[in-house]
Amino acid sequence: MRICSLLPSATEMVYALGLGDQLVGVSHACDYPDDTATKPVVSQSVRQITHLASEEIDGIVQQARANSNPLYWIDGDLLRDLKPDLIITQELCEVCAISSGSVFETAAKVLDYQPEILTIRPNCVADILQNVRNIASAAGIAPRGDALADSLQHRVQTVVDGVADSEAKPKVLCLDWLDPLRNTGQWVPELVELAGGEEGLAVKGGLSRELTWEEIRDYAPEYLMVMPCAFEPDRVRLETAEKLTKLKGWNDLPAVRKDQVFLFDGRIPTRHGPRVVDVLEGLAEAMHPERFAGLAPHGVLL
């Protein structure tokens, strides 16, 4: 089986399933585990924007959306040379990875055969676990997918059981972007709920949206989880210092007063792969250190 993964989440699933040696191509954003760096890069960003300021990145993305311009392109010649049997793509976020429509179009144009193209679109934790099974099944190792999904579910249940007797549900806010301010969507509000909190400004399974600072101040979160999408740890720390701590009334937020502001490696929470459970464990440890001390894998919480 020759597998081409065009999104980081699927690449992480492929490796977690023990299929790294069958992975023949990845996207430019695939960076975990380290062995991913040895794989041919099939999809590229139309414009390099990661070095830009947050507001500039947001402006470019919004303009591309408004004009229906793609953010990524596929190297068709390389795809032809790699001859994948299975291509994994997505229909979730055009900012995160190339769209499935572009994948089908390019594959039909450059390949003289029909590979299996698996499209994933998760909105909740159950969807993510099912995608583990779907990828394993497509690769002919369904039992291995069941075993991995079951082990991830067991870790989820450990957190759920650990907060089952907790009556209080603290107000939590998870920030997906800092300029402009945006909350999280899809599975992250669910992770907060599973960890014993309440994300009052977000919709479980829904889309993220822009927030005003006034909304946040009125909401008065008791826990603030800062996880700007795709940002590595140093950038998360810098953006937090530059974008959040200087806002008027920052020190008045309950989360700040109680020293309950937590930074996450921004490359993990928005990826719908196995490490989504790492994020759940990080949230649980942040909100319930007396119950879950040391639970979160190294590097999730900064």
C-alpha cells in the first residue's frame, strides 16, 4: 500500500497505525513525527505566510476566501511519480489543508488509474476515532485501527471518570487566534466539556468565530486556554505577551487573577489526529491539577 497524506492529522494517524514506511507523500504542513521530514512533499502553500504577523495572515486568508482563491496547490508531476494507492484528504478547513475537490481534480488529470481517495471531515471526538478506523480499513489493517481507537477512547474515559463527581463546571475560553481574537470550534469545546469545564462562547461541533474583547471580558472566563492555530511554542508565548497581556482589563479577568491562563503548543489542538487526546489530558491537568497531575504528555502544555 502506497499512501499519500495531504493533511497533518492524517499523517499522524498513519504513523500511529504503524504505516509510516508505506507513506510515500505528505503535505508541506506535515511535521509530526520527525520522520515526516524524510517524505516527499506533494502539496505546497501558494504563498509563504507563516512568518507574517497574525493580522496579516488573517487578512490574506480572508481575502482568499472572498475571492475563492486557493491557498494550496498539488505537485501533479510528483503525485504521478509516487503512484499512490491511497490518498487521504479533507473537507474541513481550507486554511489547514488542500480541499478534497482539488485532490480529485488533480488525481483525475495526472494519474492513469483510479486510486482510493479517502476524505475525512470530523466535527467531534467520535468522528476522529472513526477516522482512525477508516484509514486503517482503507489500508487493509482494520484490527489495528480498532485497537488504536479503543486505546484512545480508554484515555478519554479515564478523564471523564476522573471528573464525574465534580459538581462545579468552570467557565473556560479557548482561543484559536489572537489577532483578531477567535474562539475554537469542532472538537475543542467538546474536549473542554469532557474535562469538566464549560465553553460558554463556543459551540460544540460548530465553527470558530471572531470574538470582541468586550465579549470576553463580560464572559469572565475562569480558565483561559491559549492555542493559536499552527503556532509553535515560542510563537505562542510571544503572541500571548504581545497580543493579550496588553489588552485593557487583562489583569481583571478571573483567569488572570487566579493564575489560570495556560498556553498550548498551537500545532496540536486543531489537528484531528491521535494527539487530540493529549489536548484533552492537558485541559484536564490544567483545570484539575489535584486529580490529573502529570497526565498531559510532554510538550502539550507550555
